[in-house]
Amino acid sequence: MLFLASAVSNLRFFKEISRRQRLCEDDHAVEVIEIHAFRVFDIEPLGSHGPALCFFSDEGKALLLTGQWLLEQRSFPSKEFRLSLWSDSKMPIRIDSTAAEITPEQSTVQLRADFRIGDVELFNAEPGTLQQHLDRAFSTR
């Protein structure tokens, strides 16, 4: 039984590697987003899913980054960075900080159990009403 589970896991892994190699042959396999934030909030994550950071731009947009993958990023968080994502799945690859590391503002805003969010989410929001914007954008109720 253990051998079968291991074989299935390995097959899935190599299938994903093959898919990524085909994508890398395409010029648009990786999407890069440049972020210039004027405020950064450290918001209350959901359980042990890792940190949750929200970056606000001057245009009324917010970028929500969640997950333990953030712990692996060097010189992060910062107010300016490049975020590399796989174009097809929007899964993050890496973050390249282009400014000094900062300490984000602590916030009482919380992610809720009924939110449907990925590791990277872009949505309309303002710092003063972030909880309402999150509820509206990601709640499944």
C-alpha cells in the first residue's frame, strides 16, 4: 500500500515537472508584477497557514499575500518588490525586493474561515476599510 502511494505521488510530481518544462518554452510562462506600496499591513492569518500581508497602492488596489512560502523570502517585506508567478496557476515563484526591508503595521483585520483565497490576491481596497473589502471580495456566504 505504501509503495502504491509513493508511486502515485512520484507520478504526479513528474507530470507537474513535465508540464512546467513545456510552459517554460512559452515566453509567457512567468508573470512578473511590480509592487510600489505606500502602506503594508500584517493581518491576522487563518490558523497556521503562515503570514498574511496586505500591500496598498495609490490606485486603490491591494495585494494580499498569504502562506508559509513568505517565510522563505529574503529581505521581505518591503514597500517595493517584484513578484514572479506562474501565469497559468498564479502560484508564486519568488519575490525580489527592490527596497529596504520594513516592519509592517500591525492590524486587527482578520482572515476568516469562509474566505476563499489563494496565495496571491489582487483586489480593490483602502487601508481604513480593509475588513469590509476582504469580506466583500472573498467571503463565500
